[in-house]
Amino acid sequence: MGKFRIHGLVGILVCVLGLPSCSSKSSLTITLTPDTTQTINQGETLNITATVANDSTSGGVTWSLSGVGSLSGATNTSVTYVAPNVLSTSTSATITATSVAKTTVTATLTIDVSAVLTITSTSLPIATLGQPYIGVISADGGTAPFAWTLTGDLPPGLALSSSTSSSITISGTPTALGAYPFSIGVTDSADGSASKDLSITVNPKPPLSVATKSLPAGTVGTPYSSTLHAANGTAPYSWSIIAGALPAGLSLTANSGVISGTPTTAEAPQFTVQVTDSSSPQQTATGDLSILINSNVSDNARLNGDYAFLVSGFDDTTPFVAAGSFVADGNGNITNGTIDTNEPGNLQANLSFTGSYSVDPGGLGTMGLSMSGGGTRSFAFALTANNNAKIIEFDDLAGDGTRDSGVLLKQDSNAFSASAITGNYAFGLLGADAAGARYGLAGALHADGAGTFSNGVLDSDDAGVTANVAFSGTYSVPFNPPSSRGTMTISIAGQGKTNYSFYIVSATQLLVMEIDQVNAAASPLVSGNMLQQTGSHDTLNGTSVFETNALDTSSGTVSDGQVGLFTTAGAGNLTVNWDENSGGTPTTHTSLPGATYTVDAAGRATLNYSVLVNGNPVPISTVAYLVNSNEGFLVGTDPAVTFGFMKNQPGPGQFTAASLSGTYAGGSVAPIVSAGNNQIDIAISNGVDTLQFTTDSSNTTGLSQGQTSSWTYTMAATGRAQATKAGADAVIYMVSPTEYFQLSGGQDPNAMVEAFQQ
């Protein structure tokens, strides 16, 4: 096993003789304790304290972490380093203490963490009587080959596989109910050993239920077909309508559950379906449903030309991302489609598709894609005035399929070449690491227009921080025939390469997703935007509106969304005002005095501020990669992996209720957790006090289409608005009269952030 070394590096200020600022003052220094080599294993903690000498402000230090693990309980004098619970190999981390009074003074500890053979599985899935079962037990930190042993009894019908790898499978079909405890052991080739007490509970089959929670909308005069689905019970099933009625022109086929026909009337009737199974005795279940039938008036001409899209979310509970491009003809037809999808164990690259779409006069639309190799995907979207769109996947009827959010953007076909990608760019990518944990990174690079990236630098947050890491890369775009899809590779010395596809929106914007195979020992799965740096991209001077989200796993799993204002004065002074929804608990914050920021020539900014939590100051450090003055990607340095974007707010302090006026198209950013809502909206404001929403959404309860709601709002001069309706509230921050961010309130434990534009 590797050792865990800590080296104390004390920041020293050097006085140059003759400078008046030196005179006889003593230098400010930081001393860390401990300051000698330490050794800890994975899962252990180390307390570190900082003493700042000659600090007249008594400001203490802020803490940051580069490498694995996380920091906990940080104050201005101490912090606790928490080593990862699981490591496949020994690795290192560096903790940096930075003086609040003088940020050029730092001290660091370099840490090597020893990996230990450990069974990482803490529980196994519940089994269901008579249904096939698979459970996987995994180990980490050892040296192959491995030998596994079982002490105790598995449920009747289940058996342990043979394995010399770091995982082993329990499978079969259970034949008896009950709870079955046992112990699993593993040894490796280096004589390491570990054991874990586990159990498998076998439950009876759940009762029959109607799995379909909502049905897609139809259009008058357009053939319609959708299938009802049952859960549990015994097939075959029989279906009937026991209350209400289907829309005129539609009928239900009893033995298949297919609702089909051609709607004749614009309506949205409600009805109750009943399903009967073939068990003995028979079971029945009911479900209340409705179908929205739209009029056959469309506005399909709004979607016309070359488009690129990017969505990110979950395939039930596993991370999922997709990106692609297509041509819309303005008449409801989609051609020349290309799509990449990626999720753990299932990369599908460069697939072709065709499809169709429909846009209603209000700006909401749907589209269906048919893949060349089989399979379909459906999406709902909300069009802005410039005919870009917010988009969500819209085909998860039962709430256990794919749910994601993203953007649909018009492309500039003149930029479909490698030579168009030239200059300085910043990027922000968010997703999951190989273990499925949240992972974010942001950075900057130079593209030479001929396929080479240089001067790359990035910061990443994987519940541990890697700061200011240099990288290089290459990229290519097919030129015969021209394509909007390109590929690129990023190389970090000592860490290897990662591979991505990208879709060109314009010479100033690329939509990027990772196309490495994702499994338990390989690459993360991330996606996002790359934007060209323009104007004063090395300047913070004014007001920025930001949106971020995070996932706090320190005590359970808590989604966290934030929207607010960064106010900078161009001289390193910072004020932060923001709203937060942490797991359904809303809070309003203002940073403590003394907040600061720095920006380097590459557009990399660091923002350091503190906030009172339970009466104690808690330091926060965020890194920004700017694409223009006051605008850029945000990545945190926290275990919750904060990530987001900030936009320049022109004319701050001059907003009124009339600033929020007219029609806006909006949609959710990528959901934080699989239970999060994916939503698109058309919002219409009267410019006085009322917002009217029409909403399509997809979540774990299924699909919801064409839902309307009325909200009231009040606006502050800062651009912060409070919106309310019966049983719900939200906070709005205006970027400008044509754009705003919105954060769901206390009714939403999943903390949804939405972006709206005219």
C-alpha cells in the first residue's frame, strides 16, 4: 500500500530593500499543523489548522483542495480533510490555505492516500418472488486476481457466480419469501482480505397497476396511436374504459391496450381505464388519464433550417447524454439527422435518423425521431422569438425511462469546418464520473483553425478539486461532405486522454459531449458548451446574474439550486446576493464584507466570499472561466460540485414590473437527480403583476402536456422578482428585459432551475 505524505510549504513575502511598503513591518506567514509527513488510508480523516502570523485583520485563511477527497467543516483557521471511502489505487491530493488578508500568501499540504481492499457494496437490491434477480457485489483497492467466499445461505433459487475479478454476481429466480442474511468475503493476490455482512429480502409480487400515468397529445385530423401499459400481475391483460370517454375519433383495443384512430375535435377529455390480468383469482386496477387533442392549426414554418441539440439527464437512474443535428424543412419534416447517445455501458455514436415535428401557434412543439438502426425518441420544445428552443425528452410514459433537458439551436452552416474553429474559447462540462458521482469541469483553450488545441487550462470538481491543470488537444471536422459533427481529444499529462464529439452551432459555439465508453473503471460522462472568448474576457466589472446547481451528499442526497447576483467593482471587491433552494428549503443570502475576486489573462477568475450559516462564517470559493466581461462558466471547489453559468446584467438597479413583459420560452437546465423535473414553458407576462404559463413536463410520474397556471409577481429594482401561485412559489432574476433565470421554491425538493428568453 502507498504512503500518505504531507509536506508543509509556507508562503513567504519577500521585502525588497528600499521599497517604502516594506519598511520594518514583519511578513505575513501561514503555518499549517501538522507540517510533517502523515499516513492515512482511504476513508480516514485528518484535521488541519492554520496559524497566520502578522495578520492585522485576523481574517485567517480560505481552504481549497486539489485531487481526491473532500474538505469538511472549514473555518478561517481549520479544516478536516476526508479521504475517499473507495480508491482503486493509491493517489494524492493537495490542500491549500490562502490568506484572506493577502491572497498571494499560501501554504500547502500534499497528501498521498493509500488504497485498501474493500467491499464497496453496502446493500443489494430487493428481490421479488418468482421474478429473475441479479445483484452485483463489488470490491475495490486490491490486486487481481480475487477469490470470493460465501458464509450463510442465499434465498432459495439464487446462486453465487464464479469470479476472479473485482465483482461477483448473485442471480437466479427466488422461490421463497423472507430475509436472508449472509457474509461475503474476498481476498486478493497480495493477501489482502475484506468481508461484508449483507442480506437479500424476497418480497411478494406487488399488485397489478396501471403503469401509464399520462398520454401524448394528438392533433385533429392526424392519425393517433398510443399503448397503455400495466405493471405486475399476469399477462395477457384486458383493457376497458369504465368512466368518461376517449376523444372523438379514438377507440381502445381491449386485448392490446392500444388507443388509436384519427381525432375529430379539439378537446381534452378525462377518462378512467381498467386493466384485468390473467392470474387466478384475477386482479383489476384502474387509472385516471386524459388526452389533449390540439387543433390542426400549426406554425411549423418557425422550425426551418439546420439545428443542433444537446440534452443531459438520466435513463431512469443512470446518467445519460445525447447530442445531434438535423435539418427541418418548415413543413413538419426532419431529414439528415445525426445523433450520439452515451450512458454507462451503452455508447451509440454517429447514428442517422429522420423524423417529424409539429409547432403550435403558441410556440410549444413536439418532434419524433426514428433511428436508422431501429428505435425512436420523442422531444417537446419551446421556441424563442429567434426560433432557438429549450427542449426535453418526452417519451417516458411510465416514469422509468429516459428524462433529460437541454437546448435546440439554429446552426450557421458557413461554420461547418475545422478552420472556422479558431481563437480562444472557454468551456463548461457537467455530468458524472465513472462511479456515477456528480462531476463538473470548466476551462479555456486556444484553437488554431487547423485541428490543434493549445494553452489549455481547466479546473474540475469531483467532490475534490483539481485546479489550474494544463492540457492540450486535437480536433477535426469532416469536409467532404461538410458536416456539423466533429470530434476532439483532450490530453492531460499523466492522466491520459478523453474523447468528445461536438456539434457546431456557429464559429462561436459548440455543443460538446463525451464519447468514451463509460464503465466502473473508465472515463466520466460529461457534456456542455464551448463558447468563443470575445471582448473583455479578462474583466469583471459590473453585475452578473448567475444560476448554479449542486448535489449535497454529506447527509443523504440533497439537491441544491441557486440564482443570484455577483457585483464587482473592477478592483477586486465582490458582493454576492442570492437565493438558494436546498432540498425544498428556500434561503436568501448576502456575502459577508471582505469578498474578493481575481482574473488572469486567460479569463480564469476566482471568487472568494463567505456567508453566515448558523451564526458561523463559511467560506465559498468559485472558479469562473469568462467568455466576455461578467459572463462565463462557473465550477465550485466544494464536495457538492457546484456548477453553472453567469451572464452580464446591463443597466443593473433599474428594473420594474414592466421589465418582465411579453412572451418568453423557458426550460429546465439538466436535472440534478433522476427524480428531478424536466420542463419546458411558454410564459406570458402582462408587465404589471401576472405571469401565465403553459407547461410540458417529464418526471418519475410520467408525462404532462399543456398544463396551464397563473402566477403573480413583484419586482425589485435589482431584477429579483418573487412569483407565487396557490401552493407554490419561485424566484426570478432578470438578466435583461428579454431574459431571466428562475428557481423553484419550497414546494420542490429537487430544486429546478430554468432559463427563459424572448
